Amino acid sequence: MLLVGVLPAAAVSGFARAVAVFSVTLVLSARPPRCVLSISPAASWSCLHSFNMFKSYNTKVYHSKALTSPYPRSRIERSHVPEDKVSWLVEWKDYNPVEYTAVSILAGPSWADPQINDKGFSPKFNERDGEVERRSLNGLYMVENGRPRNPVGRTGLTGRGLLGRWGPNHAADPVVTRWKRDGSGNKVAHPVTGKNILQFVAIKRRDCGEWAIPGGMVDPGEKISATLKREFEEEALNSLQKSPEEKAELEKQLHKLFREEHFVVYRGYVDDPRNTDNAWMETEAVNYHDETGEALDNLPLEAGDDAGKVKWVDISEKLKLYANHSYFIKLVTERWEAHWTE
């Protein structure tokens, strides 16, 4: 399906001020739907899941937690961005975002980029830059004055905040699920909807105190599959504090679960409170489901690394989770036709 329209001239600057033509292409196949929105010449995005950040195929995009103040672990207040000024296609000459990069990032940890103007730093944006993945899961992004531009829109803050990379910062989120069962081993159905209740392994983040999926950052050169397994082990099983013998036993227990068929819940931009105009979070959320419960029955959950607590949580719309995580969990319930809302 091809949808063509014209944006108001006032919404586009420069060469495109007169007319901007945009197209939305939906490719329908046996795979999850792929939609691509390209706006020429201002920007282009691709959405690799049915999640639509663009309401009714216009340029009004999804931003919520990435606009909140104060910025995490600081007293920094973002410049206020009205809902109708989030999109870069809307001209805003008086836009005056706050510049902020945390001291911990400026200190130059090994996993973080230098400052843009540092001598010898020439990042290759929209490319794989050595071992660092600077391509976005949402397609090409703009680079202005040497800085990448958040593909979803303004956030009221420039710099990198707490994020190490300029541009996309890639993470992986393993959604590990099982059916809730009673003492006899039977699946438990919700009394109102009659649908079976799913549970997932949730952690309570140390940095903000919110419950979340036990995920983390993809290391340079690391495969997503390795990140998913490693992060689950570190945050939900405290593998970093285990002896070699204990780690070997955990590996044996997890081998069956992580080798079985799984499905990608979501790939793309994350509405994260750490996002800025120049740095943002992206993730690949993958569901690993233990249908019988046998693979996870004896799994010793123990919070580790960035997790303060860990436990099995019943899934429903009442869950309040970090960033976009509630949305990812909702997609999992749809996949398994499990209970979500009354």
C-alpha cells in the first residue's frame, strides 16, 4: 500500500519549505509487518514492528518519557517541548535546548564515545563503525553540525546525558515467560477474562527504582543473542558473583530455554528518560517462553549487576514498567493469547 500526502509548507524548512511529499510503504508477508516512513528531504525512519510511533500516518510522533524532568540522576531540567513542537518538521526558531552530558560520561569510560570535537574522533554515523554499531534499527537518521539527530523529535536536551554513544545506543531485552500455575500444576486463568495468566521475570532497577525487563547494553562486536543471554544471567541470576562451578550449572539450566524457538517482540527506538536530541536508546526485545515450566522451575533467581530485586510477576495492564517495557509485555500476551486487560 502506498500513501502519498502533502505536508503544510510552514512545517518544513529550507529547500523543502514549499512542498514536502512523504510516503508510507507497508510490506505484507508471513513475517512481522514492516512499515517504512520516508520524509524527503528532512528525515527517514523504518519501523520494524507493527508498533506505530506515527499516529494516523502523520508526523506526530511518540515521545513521553524522553521529555520528562529532571533528567535521571541529576537536577537538570529539560527545556519544555510542547506536543506540537516535538517533530523536527515543525519549524521552531526559538528552540533552546539545555546542553548536558553527565560527568561520568565526560570522564571517558571505555564504553563511551569522546566528545564530538575531540581530536582523532571521527565517528561514522549510519554505518557500522569498526566494532561499534552506529546504524539505527529505525533506518537512516540525520546528522547536523556533526551531531546525530534524534529520529523521533526534540527532547529539550542536547548532548548525551547518561548515554555513552552519540546516536543510537543499542540494548537487548530478554522477556522470559511461563504460565502461572496452581499447586497441582494447572494453568491459572483470570476470573474475569478466562484467559490464562502469563508471568515474566522482572527486575527492580537500582538507578531509578522502577520494575523492568532484565536487559542491558550490547557490547561492541557482540551478537544480540549473546547479549540477551548474558544480561539475563547477570541481572536475574547474579552470575557475576558465581563460582565457575555455579556458572556451569546455570548454563546447563538455561541452555534448553535459550536454544528453543523464540520470537522478536520489538526492534527499534525506545522512549527512554535518558534520551536526548543527540543520543537515544534502541532495543531488540525477544521472548523466551517456557511452555511446560520445566526449564525454569528450579532456576534460582537472584538479583545482580544493575538489579536491586528480581521476581516472577503476573502480567496485566496494571503493570507500571520502565520506558516502553509495558508495551513489549503487552505484545507478548497477544502472541500467547494470554490475559492482559479486564
